[in-house]
Amino acid sequence: MASSTTSVLPTPSTIPQPPPSQTQNLEFLSQEEQDKLKASVFQRLHPRLYLEKYLEEEIRPDGREFGGWRGVFLNVGSISTAEGSALVRMGDTTVVCGVKAEIAEPELDRENEVPNLDLPAMCSPKFKPGPPAEEAQVLSERLNQALLTSNLLPLSSLCIEPGKAVWVLYVDATCINYDGNAFDATLLAMVAALRNTTLPQATYDPETHRTLCSRSKPRVALELTKSVPVAMTFGIFDSYVVFDASSAVNDASIDFTGGDHGEIISVEQLGSMLIEEDVEDQDGEKAKRDVLKECIQAARTRREALEKEVLNGN
């Protein structure tokens, strides 16, 4: 269920304040409200400098330490019209996922499991109304690869009659509040929704060439494997390694999708994982440290904690 949460810290004193002429219209607000508004405006105008000021004080804007993970809340079965559903809240990032099923003839060019993520304009000012955002399309493809690579749902388990009828699952997720790191939250929501999914018992009639679903017989859960994929994302900012990076202001990032027994299913890396140290090497240049192994170990520890505290209870 939910782990502990942290409150938002006040703006660091080192963040530059706007001149009085720009704040005279804020006199009707309390001092605390003024500080929050100034911080919000400064963060939007100067996101990198905003983050730097916090990291200089060895803290993150949401109150976490560099190696701190956001609290995770999971609720399943909340959408009664879906075959399975789940809601995941990771910090302030909230994703709801529903699974719908239909029967179709098997085709080589058709996937039996179709994951999709929608990032609507209502979830964050960074997304605009209209066609799906590029980030949503990229994340949908990554989610599809993570589910396929993990073999969470064997395709053979969706077969009703070989060559005649199969189940096709549409795993649709919508982000209703975006505070970064939507991939981790969405994959967790999709996995939980699939674990919550049940299908009616279906039989194929060779005489009529039709598939019939029984309403009287109990529904059947999906035959999922034990290898449950869980994603963990790390960000690199200057010389800092940031766990569960909620900010998009990163010099590099790496995402691990882990399975059972410490298995790494997939790795997505953008940028270099080398960070500068305060010491110099033999050539008089700043030494660099590869943080890849450090992130892998932290990802394995995080996955074990999520499986024990969140997934096993749902």
C-alpha cells in the first residue's frame, strides 16, 4: 500500500527573489502563499537553476534525499466496466489503467496485448490538447517492449481455439496527474491491472464458426508468469545521482526494468553514466566515476521492496 510521504520544503534562501516592483500585486496573499508562488514561477522560468539551488543544500525540491524514492499507493479493481484495472500513485504522479478484451481471429501482424499510455492536457501544463504527445508515443512503445520482453503474459494463454479464435487485450493507461517518471508508474499500473484481470470462459463452435462466452460459469484469471516487470528510473544531474527522478532537468538518465531474482529485463540509457569526482586523476583532470553498478544494485533493492510492500498485497 502507501509508503511514507514527504512534505514540500520552503524555497531555499539562495534562490534569487524578484524585484519588489514585480511582487507588489501579491500583497493580498500571505507570506507563505507568496513564497510558494515565487518558487513556482522561478521553477518554470529557470528549471535548471531552481534544481541546482536545492541540490547545493543536499536536498531535492520535494524534500527527498538523493537516494530517496517516492511513496507508492496501489488500488486495484476500481473500474467496474473493465476486465481488470488499477490505479497507481507515485508521489504526485497518478496513473489509472483499465484492461478491455475482445475476441478476434489470430493474425501474424496483430498483437494480442496492446498497451497504450495517454498523457492528456489535463495532467500537466507541458502537454497540449490534440494528437497524442510524442512522449506518450515513445513511452507506449517502451511499455510494450517491457511487457513482451518479460513474458508476463504468454501468448498461448490467450488462445481459445488454435487458428480460429484468440483473446486480444487492450491495456489502456491514462495519466491524470503528471509529476515526472510516468514510465515507472504506468508499468506498475499495467502489471497490477493484468493481475486483476479476469475473462469469461469461452468456447469455439466448429459448426457455426462462432465463439461463445458463458455468463453462468465463473470468470478465469489470466495465466501470468512469476516474472513481474518493475521499472526504476535514475537521473544524473551534474555530479549527483538522483533516484526516481521526478524532474525532467537531467544530464542523463537510465531506466531498469527488473524481474524476479534480481534479473534485469531491459535497460534504457540516455547520456553518460560517468560523473565527476572532487579529486583529480594523474593527468590533472577531474576523475570520473561510473555509477552504473550503483544504480543496478539500488534498482534490485527497490524492486524487492515494491514487490513485498505493494504488489504482494494486491
